[in-house]
Amino acid sequence: DAGVTQSPTHLIKTRGQHVTLRCSPISGHKSVSWYQQVLGQGPQFIFQYYEKEERGRGNFPDRFSARQFPNYSSELNVNALLLGDSALYLCASSLQGVNTEAFFGQGTRLTVV
Amino acid sequence: AQSVTQLGSHVSVSEGALVLLRCNYSSSVPPYLFWYVQYPNQGLQLLLKYTTGATLVKGINGFEAEFKKSETSFHLTKPSAHMSDAAEYFCAVSVSGGSNYKLTFGKGTLLTVNP
């Protein structure tokens, strides 16, 4: 069974650029959440989508946006990249909310130079 | 709002010794509690979770944790450490019912196992 897949696994961007990260949830899972993990810290919640609707948003600037598609895959977009956006971005899928067990992908390592 | 405090950013044990990783939480409503493990350059893997019912929860790889409401704690233990347990461990809290849309994580504890 395929787990949560994220692409790309690594990428390097320049300050001011835009980036799109992608996530495919486990088959049958309708909820996707995004987390940012800065080196040496725990993951910080960015967004949750369930049935294509935003259900939760963390304390991140408007440069961060996301959406969920009819097939339940999701994209995280970050505009006007800053050096501080360098982090591991994790996607988690679950049947409904995170209490129904969230399964994490391997993450996308974003480096902003 | 909920929060998690993990005491000790780095714990070092000898192979075969007891593993104890500490986690205290704050939540205004009954919490759901989780322990996740992260190996280098990997995502997070769920070790165990507490939702309701029995306060002693058993997870994978021989780990267990006990929910103590009076102490607002959810410490992770393993009787005998193995070299393969070396990893970073994260405690997380979510709220039960209603807006159970996010996990709030602690800062993590790096476990080192010495031969």
C-alpha cells in the first residue's frame, strides 16, 4: 500500500521566489495537513484541509496558502520566499481529523538561499 | 489553546537500559496525546496514542506511555533500549471532539543509545 507521498523531496530556491509543494494522501483519506519543521524544532501546524475545505490554519503569514483537489491531493504554496522559510515541510493524511491517526510523508526539504 | 513541554532535549542511555522520555501537556479540554518517532531524513511515525479509556497505552517497538491527568503528563518508556531506538521523539497533543484538526508538538527529545 502506498503511504503519503510528497514531491519534490528536496529543492533549493532563491529569496523572493515562489514554491509549490505537493502531497498525495493515502488512498481513502480525505484529510490533509501541512506542517513546517525548522531544524531542531518540532513540527508547526500550517493548514488542514478536509473534503477540499480549509478546516484549520496556523499562525503563518498570508504568503503561505494551500488547496486540496477533488482527488484529495494537496498543494502548499509559499510566495516571496524568505531565508527563514528553509525547513522540512511535512504532509500528513488522515481519514478525518488528526485523532483518527495522522500518517506523515517523508517531507520536502526546502532550502532558501 | 494546548501546549506540550518535553523535558530534556537530549537523553543518552546505554543499550539495555531503561528509556524514559518526559512529556507534560497543557489543555483546557480533555486531550488526545501522541508520541511520534523521527529517524534522520524521515517523516514522523506514530508510536502510540491515548484517546480515552485505559491510561497505560502500549505502542510499537516495545514502547508504552501512561496518561496521568493529575500530573498532566504522558511520559514514554521502554524497559530495555536497543541501538535501533536512536532517533528523535516528539510528544503531541490534540483536542478531543470539535476542532480536532491539528497536532501541537513539543520541541522533541533526541535519544542516543550507547553500546
